[in-house]
Amino acid sequence: MQTHAGPEGLEQIRQVSRNYFTGVELCRANKLPLAHAHLQHCDAQLAQLPAAARALATLTRNGAWSNYYYKAQDGDQAIEVLREGFGLSAEIERQGCPAFLYWRIGHLFNIVTVLFRSQEYEAGYRLLKNALIFVHSGQTTDLLTEDWNGVPIDSVPVLQENCLNQLFGQLALQNMLHMSHSRYGDAFYHAFFFWQLLLDMEAETYNRTVIYNWMYAKASYAEQGIHAFLENTHEFLTDTAITREYDLFKVNLLAQVKWLVLQQPHNTQLAERIQLLSDTAYGDLKFNLHKLKQT
């Protein structure tokens, strides 16, 4: 960033960015009138910055205003203000700041969140799938702008893997919300996401190995049946090499176990297998079959 704005400009960017983050905090506290007035004040400060500093700070501005529109339930405007920054970010990336590529991926995540909240599920799932493919492989398809090839996706490997974890976490969370959905239930996830990702994503890093094993357990229900799924779930839940950072994926599998209990409440053999699974200790995630039936 100093390359573009200089030390003085960098400090100006930090100050304006802190002010925008205050606006985001007001949005999160649902103080929307105060947030709107504060963000307008930040825009006036932004307009006074030198061109190079203003370009970088504008990216923070877009994120802050998207938070406001999201909380105000104006999904279209929230997405539009995020998209406005894509071209600017790409130009900054080409000038020697590859980390801004991951900023754009983060805003793809935000756009998916807005689409899901707006119940535009088809568009949300399509964008999430394309973002996952891009982050794990570098292949670009329909990511809201064509300008994704200026910087290789693996320029900053740590940021690449963090983005991958975030996107898969979003996938796991949305899957729990839609597990009983008539259109976007578990069969949809297997057909639309898991089978292709299992084929194409190389599991050469720790985080990818964990995610691959989670997808394998999920896919085994569709491909091999409920008992294979329970065995693979048990193996995943009791794997001591999986750190707490990945608890969401364990919770996701437990949510599917709960869903299976509700689908076949009178299947005694299945109940026994699930109870055996429930008796297994895996830290704070140990659950009780009776409680699952009651919640």
C-alpha cells in the first residue's frame, strides 16, 4: 500500500478506514439512522484524500456501505456497491498488491450471503460453487466480472486457504439451514457440489484434507447409504487430528444425523446405530439422541 499512497497517505487511509469501521459497528448494532449519517460523514472525509489514498480507502467504503444496505434489507444495493469495487481492486492487484484479490473473494462471500438472505438461492448457490472452484483451482466462471486473471490465486497461499475455509464454512452452514428443503436439500448438495469437488479438489494441505473428509462423509449418504454415512461420520467426529477451527463441519454432520432421526423415527436398528454414535465422546460436541429428538 505504501507503494501507491506513501507513508502519509497510508496513515490517512487507516484513519478513514477506522471511521468506516465505526459505521459498520453501528450497522451491526442496528443503529441504522446513526450509521447512515456517520457513513456520509466518512464519504466527505474520503473525498478530501489524495487520489492514490482515495482509491484504496474506497474499497473500505464499499464494504461499509454494503453492510448498511444489507442491514437495511436492500440486497440489490448491497451487491451493487460491492461490485463497484471489483475493477478498482483488480487494478491495485496488478500494480503489486496481490492480497487485494482475496479482498474481492471475501466480497464474493458477502454477495452470496446477501443472495441467500434475499432467498435468491439459485443465484447464491451458483456463485458459491463458482467461487469455490476458483479458489481451489484458479478456474474462473461467472464471478460477476471477467477481471480475475491479473494475479494468480496462489500468490498468497495462506490467504488462499483462509478464503477456501470461509467459503466451505458458508456451504456447511447453508446446508444445515436447507437440510429439509424440498429443492435444496441433501440430494441437491451432493449433485451440485460434493461429487465434483471430491473429484477435482486436491487435498494436499491440512485444511483441504479435513474438508475433503467432511465432503466424503456427506457424499457417502447419497452414494452408499445411511450406514456408510454413520460410519464415516463417526470417523470424522472422533478424528483427534481435526482442530476446533473445524467444529462447524462436525456440527453439520450432527445436524444431518438429527435429520435422519426425524426421517425414520420407528427404525429400531437405525436408532441403535445412531445411539452408538451418540455415546462416542468428542469434547464439547458430544450429543444425546433423546435431546436431538426434542429440539
